[in-house]
Amino acid sequence: MALPMTCEIRRLQYCSFYVLTCCMIRDYLATYDFNLPLEDAAVDPELPLVRRRLASLAASEGLNGGYYEAQELAEAFLDAAREANADNMEDDSSARVRLRDILARDLDYQRELFEEVCALPLADAAAHLVWLTDLMKRRVDMAPVISAALPR
């Protein structure tokens, strides 16, 4: 009879460990800071200054809005860079019109992002904005994971 009791004790110990671990993970996730990747990037000395500044600007934005607005601006700069590579310098080109439309909405966040990269070559500006968009996407992707792990 001693063997089944030992197995029962081990099972109880495992269950206790599992419950404790789950509680610790839930407590950690409840305090998860969605801005942590942005804050890390903002002070990373190995990143170019423009990326650190973009990360710093993005930290004050909401999850979805910050992501979609960065993505929209990144796509517009990518289109502008493609047009420039194709020697399309027309003032009414689709990418230039799109950039003007974005700026005409006068959203502070997009204007700040634009001002941060507008003096750079188009391809460089696009690359920095795509980097930010990727960082913002990973930030947004954490929301459902956190939400699913927390009690309702």
C-alpha cells in the first residue's frame, strides 16, 4: 500500500506546483507592460537615433491605433520610394497624393513620425517606418495572448 500513497503524494505535489506556476504566470501577465519593447528600443545604444526616437514617439500611442497609423505611413513611404526608383517624380503621383492625404488628416502621431523621417532618403525613411511597424505589430499581437491568459 505504500507505493500508491507515494504516487498520490507526487501527484498532489505536481498539481500544487502547476497551480502555483499558473498563478505566477497569470500575475505576471496581469502586469505586462505593452510598451516594454518600445521602451527597450528607445534606449538601445545599438539602434540608430531615428529608430530610438520613433520608438519613443510610439510608446504613447494605443495598441491598435499606433500600429495602424505607423503601418499606413510606412506603406506610403514604401510606395514613394518605389516611385522614386522608377524615376516617377510627378507631384501628383499616387504615393505623393497618399502622403499628402495622410498629413492632411493632421493626426499628431503620424505627423510626428513623418517629421522624424522626412529629411531622410525615401528608402531609408521607409525602412525605419517598417521597422517601427514590425515592433508595433508584435506589441499588438501580445494583447490576445494576455487577454486569453487572464480570468474574465
